[in-house]
Amino acid sequence: MIDTGKTAFYENVRLSDDGDSVIIIDQTKLPNEEVYTELKSIEDFYHAISNLQVRGAPAIGICAGFALAVEAKRLSLIRDLSEAQFYEELHKAKCRIDSARPTAVNLIHMSDRVEKTALMNAGKGLSEIAAECLRESRLIQSEDAEMCFKIAQYGLSLVKSGYGILTHCNAGPLAASRYGTGLGALFLGKERGYDFHVYSDETRPLMQGARLTSYELHRAGIDVTVICDNMASIVMKQGKINACFVGCDRVAANGDTANKVGTSGVAILAKYYGIPFYVFCPSSTIDFDCSTGDNIVIEERGEEEISGLYFKKSVVPKGVKCYNPAFDVTDSKLITAIITEKGICRAPYKESLSQLFGK
């Protein structure tokens, strides 16, 4: 556990001191067990990402960068491996990691960075190439931590002490670094004396809101109440919600955003009740090559997550199919603002995002 300001956060993804492995907190075990798992092989990393032991767009990007760096070091120690063979094997590892979660663009961006670092150092010898990959992967994590703090500062400017905040899924430090993205303003506000009451959607079927968001907020001393996803409308109607905070896994060039399934429904409700709907994202989540949300590939996961996960017996009759998209896309017209580490963007997002990031 690390201390930042007045708030203690868990190190969700940590490169070992020798660079041979990565230690993660297994998010599938939370909140009942705090279990740390060591990842060494590419298959270890693939399994951890695809099975949500490590999750959240920034966190899996960090993990992907570490994965390639660890693999680069392993390959550099193989006797008689040529540089050409090294790059071939490293690219295979990158493709494997990239396939673990197709919707979150951070994963691909960060594995790209480490692979490009390796290519830029061609001819220096495999040990030096591997060392540069490890340095780059550490830089990815430190940059993310700084981005999260800046996002938290901008987010805090949008709310007042006493606000009721509705969240969906988990966008705290477990999903990123340090303060997280969508929850960062709440942690920073707590440090600065703000009082919030958070209503955390349970976020079916994987319960990230119930298991992870409430876990993080409660440990930080922030008032949090878990609600079922279909209770969002009534708490809005009752006047308990002043703003909605969500993270995202990909932002298209026009401001459409992909996040955990159910997010678009929250945005529609917020629009109806006149409640600001804020999306928090680091720049690594913005995909300027993706013109609209229609071009975002939506990951589909196994039926058992709906029918049997967290239940002793299946809640769905045998033979009945389940449809399990992991994400949905929120239309940019429903978003009040997109908060990044460089500033706050408002509609029209194609222009504001492009201007802010020089694209």
C-alpha cells in the first residue's frame, strides 16, 4: 500500500525490483480477500487481463507495458537468440496481449510504446534493449499517476461539497494509478475537506461498483451507498444526485465513449433529469483514429457471468441463452463534459478534443 497525500492506495500493478515479473492485486477476489498474484509469462499476463484479475483501461495499459518489458528481458537472456528473432518473438507477445481485451485502447497504446522503444534501440544489444523497455514501462506508470492527479484536480472544479454523486462501474485507483480517473475528484476532495455522498451502481454482471468502487471509497472514509443498476432513476428523481461520474475505455474522435455496459442508460437518465454527466479519461483513452462510437469493437464475454457468477446455482433456466456485451457506447450528445489531464472538453467534442490535443 502506498500513501499519496492523506489517502492510502493499494498498488494494483507493480513491476518487481528485478524486472522479472509483475505483482497485481487480484481484483476478482475483492472485497473479501486481498490477494496478490505474480505474473511472469505472457500467458500469465493474458489470463490476468482477460479474466479481469487486473482491469480498468489505464491499469491494463500499464500491465500490458510491463508484460512486454518482462518478456523483452526474458528473451534477452536466451543464448544465441538473434536480434531478428528477438523482435519476432516480442511482436508475437504483443499480439497475444493486445487480444486479451479488444475494447480498451490503452492496452494497445502501451504495448505499442514498449515495442517501439525496443525497435528504436536496435543494434545496442539485447540486454540494453530490454533495459530500455523496462525503463519505458516504468515511465508509463509514473505518467499515468500524474495524469490521474491532474484529472482529479479538474474534476473537483466541477462539484461542490455536499454533492450526491452517482457512479457506474469502477474508475478508481484499482482501475488506474493513484487517484484513478472517474473517482479521483472524490478522493482529492476528501483530502481537501469536501463531503460527498456517493451512490454506487452495483454494475451487473461483474459487480465492479458493489465490489470495488464501494471498497475503495469506504476505505477512504467517503460516504457510499450501493444501489442496484435499475435504481439509478429513482435516486435521480428523488433529488439525491447532483452529478454522474464515469470512466471510459475508449473515446472516439467525436466524443462518443465506450464504458462498462449500462453507462449509456445512466447518461440517458441523467439527460432526462437534467443532471450533469461527466466522463473522466486520460489522453491514452482517446482514439483519434476512431471517428465515432460505431467503430468501437464491443467485447462480448461468456454467458456464465450472467447466469452463474456470484450465485451458488444458475439463475437462468438450462438451455436459455444469455447475451453479455461488456461495454456500451454513450452518444456524445448525452455527455456534459469530458475531463482529461489537459483540461475539460465540452461539445462539440470533435473540435474541443482536437484543439486540446493538437490533432
